[in-house]
Amino acid sequence: MAERLVSALLLLLAFSCLPGHGGERVLAAPTDVRFQARVFHHLLRWKPGPKPAGGVLYEVQYRRVGNDSWRAAANCTRIALDSCDLTCETQQPAVHYLARVRAIAGNRSSAWIRTRRFTPSEATLWLSKVTLSRSGNQLRVSLQLPTSCWANLTYEGSYEAWGKYLARVRRVSDNQELVHVHSSLEFDLPPLLGGEQYCISVKPRVASLPNAADWTEEQCISIPPLEGSFPVPLEQDIAKNSEDQEGEADTKDQTKGADGLSSCK
């Protein structure tokens, strides 16, 4: 019995030292290989496996779904990072893509680990820049759309039903919020209450698409005290509901108080 156990252990050890495909010893493969994509910014990410002494590098390949062959990602060959920017390689909105990554350490390499199918049309919507300018107690919001590394692709052209932007206004003193809906890249918010600080963030929406969308980082600005201004309490915090109920938000906009936030009656 003991002899059989020793033989089995020796056999297991022998197999663990066998070279893998192409004469390379097997290396732990990366895991959770996936696209993390926003419009015109397609990042391939993965989690490293156990790292051997001396470190590990990675190789990335991609291809179109169909008869296309695997191609090396020019900027992601033998890299030490755990991500690879494949934006310019995976830009056609109606095309499905695959990507794969493997680990390399010396003369050893892991198995290739592949993503699920990815198409740019499912990428998360976002805005590349928001600029606020103040005139008295009124704020103007200017938006900038992401640009593509391909000259023939534009944000507007990729989304025919494009045109809605949700502007979330938060009053710092009481943390109350309201979301306003706009259809242009530049718009004015309702007059705001003097002596208050407000924080604004914006996100895009395409009503005909299920794409997720990211809010921009909040930008805060103070409104100087205005003669005769006084605190205006809120009827209710409707920010959470207004995101999915544009019609309700538009109706409430018609009855808002001095700072664009609904006032008590």
C-alpha cells in the first residue's frame, strides 16, 4: 500500500513538471477576463493568478466574431499591467468582438482565457467634461461628449435617439436634490438661492436603449448672498424618482421655488 502511494506521488510530481503546449511549462492563468467599456473607451481587465518568483507578464489578443483570426494587441504584448486598452481595435458599433489574455513567465505560459462576446453598442454612456459658469444666482452647464480615435465615428452618430441629459442639483446645506432633464449640450439651471452652495453632476440618457450611464463627478459652487433671499424648504426629495420618471420631473420643474428645488406649500 505504501509503495503504491509513493508511486502515485512520484507520478503526480512528474506530470506537474511536464512542459505545456509548445514546450513551455504550464503557468497559472489570469481570471475574470472581461471588457470594462464606456463609449469610445474599451478597457480589457483581468485578475492575475498566483505570481511566480521573478514576476509575470501578459499577452493580449483580439478578433472579430466570425472567420477572423486572432491578432496581437500591439500595445499589450508582454506587459506587467492587469489591463489593456483595446478602444481602437474594437470600435465598430455593430461588430461583436472577443479578446483573450495569457500569463508569461520566462519560458512558461498559461492557457489563454477568453472574454464573452462584446459589442461597442452595449458600452456605458458617459460625459467627458462638464463646465459650470455662474452669472448672479444662475448657473450655465456646458457638456462635452467623448470623442473616438476613429474620425468617422461620433457620439451622436452612434446613438440616433441621443439627446437627453439629467442634471442632478444638490443643495449642500440640507442635502436635498432635484434632477432636471435637458436635451442640449448647453443649458441654464433655474435661479438658485443666494448664500447657498450647490453641487451638480450630469449623466446622459438614451431612452430607446438599455445602456447603463455614469454620473459625472460632482462639481460644487457657491452662490453669493442675494438681497431678500431666505431658506426655502423642500416639499420632498424626488431625485431618486425623477431619474426614471422624466415626465414627473418636468411637471415638478414648473412648481419649483427660488432655487429650482420644490418649495413647501
